[in-house]
Amino acid sequence: MKHLCLIFAIIILPSLASSQEVRDTVVVYIDNRIEIRIALEDYTELKTTDKIGQTLEDFSKLLPQFSAKLHADTPELVRYKVDSELTVAPGSPQQIYLVKEGDLSDTGIRDKAIIIDKDFQLMITTTDLMSIADMALASCMQHVGEAMAERTRWSKSLSFECVNNVVTLIEDKNHEWDQLELSIGAGAGLVKNTWMPDLTLGLNFIFNKKGTIRGPYITSNMLFDFTTEGKMNMNTFLNLGYRWTMNKQEDKYNTMGVELGYLIARQGEIFGENTFKLGLNWTPARHVTVTPHLYFTDNFGQLFPGVRIGFGF
């Protein structure tokens, strides 16, 4: 019973640390009438491609087709998935006032439009979405791209003002996101037809580069098995690895890592002398890790596969 409780506790023990993608953010204020907030992997895409400007132009051309759904006295929220679907729903009824020298100035309500593409996301905020149909949005985006700073290793938050096609940089802020992370996780592995619960402690060096996360890590992996007499054995591997994100989507989490481990403490008969393991560490979702392994044991005299499934918060 004590062993069963130990196995259960190890398997459900969460991971205490997690990572997330950090993307560039570009905010453009156009003619004091519209705010466009852009989330994308690399802000210099505004310099090298006109896709965002063209998407805005295409969206503005769609506006007359559903103008009957937009009302000047009520807020609307438009969601547009590029080349997929468009929905119109009631927006926030929040009334916005500006305070200046003790006086309130009523600026009205806000319409919002969220445009979703596989490479970026746009949020448009204005007092009247129909008013943007006659604005040269693509031209402003082109001038913003021309005003972009040189690419750096950091993710950035940039703000521009575009008035009469004249662009002014308002803010240029780095997201200095590199960090050192201590983690703990748990799972179970199948080795030689034996399920072995495990506990993993790790130290991760996380480097953020243009919205992706990558870096080396070191972990200590403790595997437990039980003999027919009820004795518990613990085998401890020390692992060195490197992982990186595999996609550019903000709402998806998919990482891959390569690791090499060595058995630094051995008990029982599952592993022999001088045991190494080579693994691919795949994280298809935030709380799940799948790691196939190849074990080299008995001074490279034996070779056999294994697989580990890890869980955490």
C-alpha cells in the first residue's frame, strides 16, 4: 500500500514551471481615428512584406457588405478569420471619457475588429468601423515598415503614429525575456516491459528569440521499480539536452528537444553498468511530454528502447 501511494503521488506531482511564446507587438495610431494593434513573430515582417497592409485593405472592402449590422450609436465586435469566416456581435457598452484639467470629455463608444491570420493577429479599435473604409491603411503600414528599426534578438513592443502618411515612432521597448528556470515534473516510463514511475528535477536556460523559445537544459531523472519481494529500486539519470518551439502560433504549444543521459546511480537488474540513453523530448501540449528513448547498457553490449510520458500543470 505504501508503494502504491508513492507511485500515485509521483505521477500526479505537477510541473512547477512552464514557458510561453513571446511575440512582437506593434501599435499604430492612424489619423487620430483608429488604433491597430499587431501581434506577430517578427516585427520586421512589416518591412519585408505588405501582407498585413493588404489584409487591412481587404477587410475594409468587406465592410460595406455588412454595414447594416454596424450602428453608430452602439458598439460592435467583429471577428474575421482571413479567408474563412466573419462574425458580428455586440461589443462592450463601456463609455470612454478623457480627463483634462479637471474636465471630462466624452469620446463615445468603441467598435473593435479582431483579424486572425496564421502568421499574425490584428485588433482594430475605433469609434466607427465604417469610417475606416476610406482610409489608406496599406499606405500607412508601408510607411511604418520603412520606419522600422533594425532587427534585434529581443522581442519588441513598438508604437507609431501615422498622420497624413507621416510616421512618427512613439515607443521602442525590448522584451528582455531570457531567463533561468527551475522545474519539477513527474511521469511514468516503459522500460523492458516494466512501467517505472519517475520524478524529474530540471534547470532550464530559456532564450527568447523573435517569439520562439529555445535553450539548453539539465535534468535529474529518478526512475522507480519494485521487486517481487516489494523492495523499491531507484535508478537516477543525469541528462543534458536542448529544446526549441516548433511553431509560430501564439495559441499552440509544441516543442521538441534532444537529450543525452547517463546513469549515475543504479539499483536492481533493469540497467547494467555504464548505461547511457538518447531521447527525443516532445511536448505536444503544455501539460504533456512524450519522450522515446534508446538505452545503451552493459558497456554498449545491449540496446533496447523505452518511452516516457510526463504530466504537469
